[in-house]
Amino acid sequence: MVGAAAEAQLNKLESQVDNGGGGAWEYLSLVRKLKVRRSDKVLKHGLSILNDPKRRSKLGSDEWTLYEQVAIAAMDCQCLDVAKDCIKTLTKKFPDSTRVGRLEGMLLEAKGSWEDAENAYARLLEDNPLDQVLYTMGGLENLQTAKKYYASAIDLTGGKNMRALYGVCLCSAAISQLARGRNKDEESSELQSLAANALLKEYKKKASGKIDLITTTLGNMKLLP
């Protein structure tokens, strides 16, 4: 949850940018830092920078961070052509990136191409299960927070959100790596088992030819009983 002081700072900066007072990059950076979703504003102000070569060039390596941020905001706003263009740029720069692969899966999901999205997430899970959650978050506390977020999404969608199911599995695997030797959380173990079994159930219905592969992958991650 964002504190009152941080939210006030964000609102003040948002008003400043909206009224032409500058500070778009600072605003976008604060949105990321606070992990809030103000997708319409991110899309508007992010594109204003990306579409201006002079302003974009000043970002250095942060240019790619902004492309990712705008891509996610565009998907939230159903501006899928914008999201596609951002992801295409990132793919060209980082052709083998798991992080970009995750965005491609999210775009397929936003388009309603559920089977293709599931296949994309499955490839990420098979290729490098830990990269997808460790690349930005890192640290046990952040992983546990992310896992709770995914768990809430599963609860709200009745277990039908494939990205959330994958998210719980990936976070669980990463947490296990970081928490070796510590007491095992029985409630957490039950959640990861339920998520893994829900994935298997979906694969049996929609992609039965891959059931052996996904079973082996989840087993190697120690997510099945």
C-alpha cells in the first residue's frame, strides 16, 4: 500500500505534468517506484517521451525500462498496437530476453489468444523458471509480496488466470531457492501445490500433448507433491 505522503507527492507531480509543467520522466519513475497502476497517464506521458528522439536519447539505458512500462500501460488501456510496437522494439534489442518473452505472453493474453499465451508462458517456465521473477524483484520479501498478488488474482478469477497460476509457481520456486534451510510455510506449500495442479488441469483440457513436459518441469521445480 502506498503511504499518504508518497501518494500526495505522486498526485502533485501528476498534476504538474498534466498541466505542462514538465517532470514527465520523474513522474513515470515514481509510478514505477511506488508500483502503482496509473496506466492512462503512463501511456500518455510515456509516449510523449518515446516519440521525441531528443528526449528519448537523454534516458540512456532507461529508455528500455520506459518501453516496458509503456507496453504494460498500453495493454491495460487496450491500446494493443502501441503495446505491440513497444514489445517489437524491445525484442529487437533483447532477442533472447525472458523479460521480453513475458511481455509477449501478456500481449497474447490481452488479445484473447489464450492458447498462444499459455504456450508462451510454458516456454518461459521450461527455459528458465527463475529468471521470470528474479530479474526485477529480487529478495525474499518482494517475492513473497508478488506471490500474494498472484494468489489474489487467482482467487478473483476462480483459478482461471493463467499468468497468475504461472506467477505463483515461479515465485514459489524462487522463494524455495532463497529460503533453503528455513522453516517451511505449510499454507504457502499448499498454495503452490494448488496452483501447480490447476495448471496441470488446464493443460489436460487445452494442450494435452504437453502434459508430460509441464509435469516434468513442475516436478523439477519441486512444486508437485
